[in-house]
Amino acid sequence: MHKESFYNFKKTFDNGEMIIYNSKSGAVAVVDQEHYEQINDILNFPEKNMESEFCEILYTQGFLVDKEEDELQVIRSRYEKGQKNDNYVKVVMLPAEFCNLACPYCFIWNYREKKMKPEVYTSVIKYLDKKIGNQSDKKKVIEISWYGGEPLLMSQEIYDFMKKLKSEFSGRAKVKASIITNGYYLSQSCFNELCKNDVRMFQVTFDGAKESHDVTRKLKDGSGGTFDKIMENIKAIKNSVEDSLKFEMAIRINFMKSTYKAVYGLIDELSEIINRDRRFVIYCRPVYNFETQRKDIESMQDDIFTIEEGLQKQTEFTLYIANKLNRTESIRSISDYLPLPAIRWCSEDSLSSIIVGYDGSIYFCDSLIGDEQFCVGMLKADGSIDYNEKNAEWRKNIFDMENIEQCKKCKCLPTCMGCCKRERILKNTTPCLYKEEDIYHYMQLYYENEYKR
């Protein structure tokens, strides 16, 4: 026996058609006028419609579920399985806790101006050795994420570590590596060397088009903007890479109220360079105030979108990029447009994920790196971690947190999984990414831009 899923969103249009979206499965269906009454009746009264040809389809897509199913428990179990995945180990490494830029809204403004100690690299290898074990297992995955500051200030150390990693774990686990860089030092030769050493996922960021980027992303010594250099690097990489080389390069564009209009021109420019090469991805995100305590951000406060406004603009850019690059079929894979269900909100919300500072200090959230009051432990020379009393709070199951009860009643829960733990712990608030009215708005856009076009 079946029942309608609690996580269904249904919107009916004046022409008699209906769109259905399920946040737990991510499925979307548009029902034409001819079948509207039949489908609606099945959803409302599934028990009397078990023989209908559409009943099994609606069940397979998650619009109907077993009558006895506790959907909230299914979502919780999915989260817990991901949080405790023993076959996956992720280490975020900060080879340089300093940067060549001085962005005014950077949430990690109080860097310690330190480079990672040589012994910390060795301890990370030993930590991974303990996690992976000696037996070869194709299911086990090691993911290294290079972060900063600006990690490419220590590029040789990255090359050396990746060579050591490959030597130690070849045949024992699959190794994946990514790097988040401002792109200034990502020359063609640097890119090639990273790829050769198994770093195949890249993120480079622009702060809007050239005019705004060069205001906020100046070199730290104040000598000027960086837009042209970063763009030259991207062009050189695109023009030099062989078609057979497997990698992913995400180009992120930040935007604010005064800069978002010019972003369309930057998207056009990048689209010409990428020329529909699917290894390159463009996406846009609003600048948010992470309360950096830096006085320079005060002059920008009125230029920063609210979460609701930012999400709306973000979705508009998603549609524009998909059409520009002829990737409309991939829109459903982008988590901010009729969002797909998530295992957890943050990739660091895992018992097998750590963030390692220059001295081996361990953090849970990348926005708190460098602030010793939020250090949750220390990586020891033998690869073990000496966790302190703060670790338990950050590693807590989000479904057991006191301020999660409101979220458990929300139909958007499968898409955000309670959102940011940082906000819950530090501010004791209930952070909210999607509201139900937002989902209905995106359903309208999906219907107008994808189904009816």
C-alpha cells in the first residue's frame, strides 16, 4: 500500500497542467491537462488507484511511498550513512595560511601568515595510512583538497606531497585531489604539473567583471588588479590542453548588487573561451557577509544581497549559463535550481573529514581556520589525532541538535539537510537556505524555461 510523499510540491497552472517536484527524490514531472485529474486522484487516494498504470511510475519516482515508511527516518539514515562512510577519507590541507590578495570580505581574514610545516605533511600521510589500512580495496577513496590562503604559493610542496601520496597508496585506494585557488599563479605549466600529480579538480574565482574584480581582488601589496592575469591563465590552459585530458575546472563568479549586471558580459566572454568544452563549468554565487570583523567590509554592507535575493539572482545566472553553453539538459544536476536532495549540507560534516592547518591543528569549518578558539584537535607525529572537548559539538549528528526541530517539519529538509552547522553552533540560530515559497518560484521558472520553451 502507498501514500503520498510528505515532500511533494504541486503547482497547478491556468491551462490545467500541473508540475510536481519531490525534494526527497529530486524527481520532477509535468502533468498535461489530459492526465491532470487522474494523476491528482492517484496522489490523493493511492489506495484506490493501485491498478493504475501511473501508480508504479509515481512510486518509482518518489511521489508515492510505502504507507508505513517513516520518510524523516529515511532522510536521517541517509545522512548518518554518509557521515560515517569508512571507505571515504577527506583531508583539507592549508599549505599556506596567507594569500597574495587582500579581499575585503574574505571570511578568513586573520591568517597566521604561516606555511605548513614539513612534518605535518608526513603526519597526514601517516593519518591516511591508519585510515586506509594495508589491504587493497577499490572502494576506498582518499580525497585531498588544497585550500588557503592561496595554496599555489606553496606549489612545489603540493607537487611533492602528491607524488608521495601516489607512491604510498597506489593499489590501496583511489586518490582524488582538488584545489581552490584565486588563479593568479595557475599558469599553464603549473596546471600541467598539478594534473600530472593527480590534482584534476580546480576552482578559480572572479569577483564579477574586470572593473569590479580589480577593485576587490588587488594584490596584497596594493600594486594593482588581477583580472587580466587570471583570464590569461584560463585562456592558456584552454588553448593548450589535449581533448583526452580528464579534469574539471569550475570558474566561480561572485556578484553583488552593484556588480551583477556586468556578470552577464563576463559569462559571454568566458563562454567564447570555453567553446562548450564540458570540462569547464561556470557558476555564480552572491557575496555574503560572514562577519569577518574587518572594517573594510562595512563600506560594502549595503551592496550585499540578502540570502533570498542572492538565491534568486543565482538561479537566473544558472539558467543563462546553461543556455549560453547549450547545457540545458544539465540544469537538474545543479543543486541550486529545483535542488537535488543532499546527503549533508557541508562536505566537512563527516567523521572521515578533517581540515589541517599549518601546524597540524584540526578544524571543522573552513571559515574558522586560524582562530585557535575553534581548533578541535591536533594531528600528532604518528598520524593519530588528539581531539579536544570542542570536537564532540562539531561532530554531533545534526538531527540531534536542539535547534533542528523546526527543520524536521519542513518539506525542504532533504535539499539542505539543516544547512550550516556553524550558524547553529555559534549563533544558536536556525539557518535556512530554501523556503517552501522559494521552491514554488523555481518550479514556475522550470516550467516556463524548460518545459514550455
